[in-house]
Amino acid sequence: MIAAIVVAQLLTQAVEAENFAAGMFYLLNVAVLGHSVNVNAERHVRDRYVAVQALADSNDTLQVVNSALAQKHHDLERARRDQQTKSEALIALREQQREAAEQASRAKSRFLAAAAHDLRQPMHALNLFLAAADEALLARDVEASSRLIGEARKASVLTARLFNAVLDLSKLESGHVNPNYTSVDLSRVTAETVEQLAPFAASCGVTLRYGKAQQKPAWVRTDADWIPRVLSNLISNGIKYADPSKTGRRAVLVGVVRMPNYVRLDVLDNGIGIASEHWDAIFQPFVQIGNPERDREKGLGLGLSIVNAVVSLLEGHRLELKSIVGRGSRFSVRMPVADPFALQDAAIAPADSASSPASLRGLYVLLVEDDSLVRASMEALFARWGVLFDSVRSVAELGDLLAEIERVPDLVISDYRLPERSTASDVVRLLGEHFSRPVPCLVVTGEAGVSTQGVLPARCVLSKPLSPDLLIARMLELTEAPAQA
């Protein structure tokens, strides 16, 4: 545009030269200033636009960051609540465990106190009877001394029964008992138990019934040693708690009910019955609802506790109770059926109360016992029974004795734990090395939870204290069937 003006001025000379120069100078200044202003304005607008876009992008980024922070805050809050819930649950669990431990401790204390009380009574009577018998002997009153010794023996038997019951319950509840499952003919076991308890029932005026029609085989998978104890305790319980008002009509019925998947053993009585609020309590040790005076003639108060512990220990077994006050009770034990062609029980027959020491006369027995008092008492019994014996206190002494004797022993009786960290298992091993044929071995121990698995059947282990009648019966059983033992 300026170039056109200059060309027009040169051609026409319409404006004076001085005015034209001044005007051009002004116009040039205006053009330069306008251009500068426009450029600066454009640059400012562009910078502002870029700033606005950057601010918008920053806002978007900030919103994303805020959302992420809000999510993290939510996650942290949820994690905090979860942690608080877990902490509260852990505190509650610890409180429950503490309360359970305290209850267990209180229950154990009550159990020990009751056991100590019941053990002190017959032991106290035993000491007094023996003292009185000693005085009678000094006075040469043989009849009175004999009677007092008989009473002392009754107290001793009661002490042994109570001690063994406490020991059995302790072993069951502490997990020291490992069931030995076999196929057992429940009908045979029931018939044998009923036959054993029939005299006791008759002495109490109670009719004990077990139908012959039910005596066909009923094979169950159970422990051949413990299930007779369960049955005996349930039947004895029914006999002891017969209703005295039903004279001539008191009865205990025993039945075996066969089902496709299980066999149910029922023990029914028409006794005094049990109120429903006592159903849980009767399975606690030393609890006897009808015996607040703790008369030991009515039992020890451990029978049902042992039954409950055994049934709880055995797989597939279940204990049921139904009772009506004044009409009677029914205890039922469910057991899983077993294959009759599987491993069958080879249980040693129950102790026969009619066994006589005379049947042991002439037997040759090796006794391994480190306790001098126990060894002396066993030797005294063997001498009275006419049993030939040699006694030693350790496995090393037994090895020396075996090298000298000329007769194979009919039976070896050993304590479980012996000097020099030896056990009855070492005794059995030594006998196997020395003799070409098996020698029956009976372990009599005062320890709980001893294991002769793979060495001797569990039924060849007896616990101290031991009644002479049971010792006689078990000695006869082992010596009459050495291959089985």
C-alpha cells in the first residue's frame, strides 16, 4: 500500500514534497506501531489460550488424582475396619480360649479333688482294718483277724477299681489310647457280658434279659477291648439304679438291633429315670444324680464318663440317651457294620471269677520287676499259689538268667519300664532271641499310655493296681493259649 502511494506521488506530484515526506513518516510510524501492537496482542492471546488449555489439562489430571486418592482413602478405611474386626475377633478368641482353659482347669481341679476324696476313703479303711487285724493276731484271735483281713481286701479291691477307673478315664481324655479296630461279633460280646453280670443283677433283685433270638452274629467295626467295657458299664448302671418301689418287676433289657449301615446296642431299664436337665451332667466324672451322699455301694460315678469317652474316641460310634423320670432309661450305642470276613477279634476271654489259684500250680513263671515291694508281693502270691518262679529286676539280669535255666518258662510277667532305659519290648525281644517258640508275655504296668504296638496285643497289658482274681484269670488264659497270646 505504501509503495502504491509513493508511485502515485512520483507520477502526479499532487502533494508537496515536504508534506508528503512528513505524511509518509507519520504513516510509517503508524504502520510500525500498529504492527508491533498487533503482534504483541496476538502473542498474548495465544499465550493465554495455551495457559487456559494447560489449566484445563491440569484440572483433568487433578480430578483423576483426586479420584485415585479418594479410592485409596476408601481402601485404607476398609482395611482399617477389617483390621479392627480381625483384632476384635482375635481378642474374643483369646478370651474364649482363656475362659475355656480356666474352665478346664477348674474341672480338672474338681476331678482331682473328687478322685482324692474317693481314694482316701477306702485307703483309710484299709489301713484301719489292717491295724485291727494286726491287733487281733497279737491277741491270737484268728477268727477276728481273718474277718478283718477280708474287710481289708474289700477296701483294697475298691481302691484298685477306683484307681483303674480314674486311670482309664485319664488315658481316654488325654489321647493316649489308640483304638485297635477289628471285626467284632457284638452278639457274642453281649451274651458274654450279660452272663457275667447275671449274678450281680440277681443279687440286686433285677431281672437281666437278652433274647436268644437276637444272638445271631452281628459284626461291627470297633475295638474289641473297649466295647465290652462300654456294655458292662451301661448294664451295671441300669442294675444299680433300679427303682426300689418296683419290687419283683425291676428289669434290664439288652438288645441288638441290626440296620443296613450300623448296629445299635440298646440297654433299657425300668429304673428311677433321669430328668432331662441332668442328661449332660451324668456323663461328667463323679456325678451321680441319685447318690448325693457318695455311697460307693452305688458305684464310683465314673462308668458313664468312661462310656462317653470311649464312644467319642471310636470312629463311627454314637451314644444316645432317652429317659423318663419314674419310668426308666434307654442308652443306645450305634456302631458301624463290619465285613465278617475281615480281621476278626481275638480278644482274650473275660476274666472268670470262678478261676482258682490251684489251676496255676506247677507253672513256671519268670518275673521281671524292678520295684522291690511289688516284686516281693508277687513272689508271695506265687508261693501261695504253688507257682514255680524266678524273679529279676532288669533286662540284663533276665539275659543272665535265661543262659542258666533249663526249662522253658510257661509265662513271663514284666513291668513295662525297667532300669537302664529298657522296656517290656526289650524283654519280648530277648525271649524271641533265646527261645525257638513264642513264650507268652504279660505286661503289668503302672504307667498311662504305654505302647506295645507291633510287639504285644494291647489286651496283654494290664494296669496296676491289679486284683489277684484278674491276674489268675489272665495267667490261665495266656498259658492255655500261648500261640494266640
